[in-house]
Amino acid sequence: MKSQSISKVKLGGRPKVVKKSKGLPQILVDISENIDQLITIDIPLRGATDILYRAAREKISIPLTLAAAQALANNIKAKDIIFIATGWPDRPQVSLQIGETDGPLGAAVLSRALHQAFNAVPFIFIEQQLVAAMAKVTQAAGFKVLTPAEAIKAVNSKAPIHAASVLSFPTDVNEAARTSSELIQKYKPSAVICIEKAGMNSQGYIHSIRGEEKTKYIAKIDLLVREANRSGIITIGIGDGGNEIGMGIIREKIRPLLPFGNKCHCPCGEGIVSVTKTDFLVTATVSNWGAYGIVASLAILLGSPEVFHNGEIECRVIQGCADAGLIDGISGYVGESVDSLPKKIHIAIVDLLTEMIKKGLEMVDRVGRNDG
Ligand SMILES: [Zn+2]
């Protein structure tokens, strides 16, 4: 594909605006354009996917996945600690032990990729009652789950041991503020990434995409992100519904377009959209795919295809989610599906991305990285 040709490409009826990016070879932009398109195909017909992507893309001239990947590549040094937050206590009125498969899977895969690419040490934050489930999913992605001190020791160990830490994060706002400042000071992470992590609206309330108020059940990662923003640490939000952390940067645009954007079912009257901003926002059909897209663009950017996981690992991590008792947030079943899409669809997306990375890197080899 010629560098300019992609500006004429229309997929799914969505015209893409492709401007030349400063400092990035056009070929990388072209490849990531396709990655963005793949992860935003609205297979389950949720409706929000296109609204979110268009709004996010208006803010930035290069593909969302590439912008996030570039920020990670520019800011993470070997052995750095990375904070990743996820978790959605689902149906908390039934039991606090219920969590869903979208988010933890992406967090585990992203952790694996950042460890593989930078020898980074991932710390994954989630609600206290979901720590055990998240640890199982993280283990399914290949990590030994250890304490923070042990995970840091592991990265310096001569005998290879690949460790991550899974930690609980408070739901109480004041406690979350204290914890955030302690964590940032102690561990100095080089990035804070939120995946499918619901965030506060302008009144401090957190909602489901169906407009129900769930504030008290959710870890207040908003405080961690705000502390990171103040400290000059790169922040990335990944979401698929509009209620997640990171949507703050497109809030005004999406509020009138989402079913519960302006009006929720609770008296707060402010709707579901989070005000919490991140430096970068990646929207996708399924939040996990947003993580896969970032990793795919990172693999291209670094010229390292092995950074991206594969269908086999995807299969194992999805199985890990089921074994951990996580549910499909839409169907409500414990099983190997995410957001109503069966395992084979997620594996297919991973296989397609794998092929796109392979073909993309072949093309980069052919045209060189200096065509920008
Ligand atoms: Zn409300």
C-alpha cells in the first residue's frame, strides 16, 4: 500500500481523516490506521463504538493505538514499574464477588507485552474482592504473581522469573487519594494505564453504561490517574462504553450522543460519562481489543513482533478468566466469552492482528522507516 492511498480508504462506512504525523514515518501511521479500524469494528452492534472512536480521533492526528504505543515507547525504561488498573464489580447488588471478563484479560495481555518489550514490572490494581481472580488471569498470561517487593526482585534476578503484582485499590475516595500519592511516590511508575475502569462523573458518581449508579463498589482509580497527571506520568485510558476513565477528554462531544450520556437513572443528573482525563485515550469495540491494538502498534513501532501475544496465549488467558469465575458482562455466564462474543472471535482478532504485524513489518522493511 502506498503511503497516501490510505487516506482514501473507507471501511465500515467510516471515512478516516489521515493527516501527516510529525516525526513518525507515514508507513507506521498507515499500518496503525488499519489496527485502529480492526479493533473498532462494531461486531456486537453496541452503537457506542463509532461515537467514541470518532470523538477520540478528532482530538489527534494519528491513530489512537499508535499515539498510545509511541507514548509508552518514549517513556518506559528497562525495569520500570507500570501501573495498570481494571475491574468492574458486576451485579454488586447480588454479590461483590462477581467481576467481568472485559478488562482483566486486556490488563494481563498488556502486562505481558510491556514486560516483554521493556522488561517492565506490571502492578495491576483492582477491587479487593477481585484480586484473587485477577491473579489467576495474570498467571494464565505467563506471570508468577508476587508481592511488589518480590516482583521488583524478580526483574533483577539472574535466573529468569517473570513476575507481576496484583493489588487491591480502595473504593473510599479519601483512602484512594492517600494510597495514590503513596504509590506514585514509592514506585514512580512510568505509565498509568486504565482498561475498562469506570470513572467518576462531574458529581463524583460512577455509573454503568446502562445508567445505573455504582459509585460505592468501584475502586477510585480516578485519584491515581489525577495524581499521575499532576506528576507528569503518562496516563492512558482504554474504554468501550463512555463511562470509563479517559473519556474526560471527549466528554462534551459524547454526552449528547450516548443513551445515558446526559441523564442517568440516579438523581445526580449528570449522566455516565467520566470527567477523568488521561493523556491518551484508546476506544475499541471491546476494551480488551484496545489493549491488543496498542500492543500491535507497539510491536510495529519497536520492530518486535514477539511483543504481541498470539491466539494460543489468548485462548489460555480467556480460559483463565473462566477458571477465575469471571462472567461475560453481557450474557452473565461464567465462560469463555467477553462482551457477548465467543472465545473464537477474540482469538480471530488476535490472529488478524498477528498477521497485520507480520505484513506491516515486511512493508516497513521494504520501504524503510524514513518515509515520513
Ligand atoms: Zn447519576
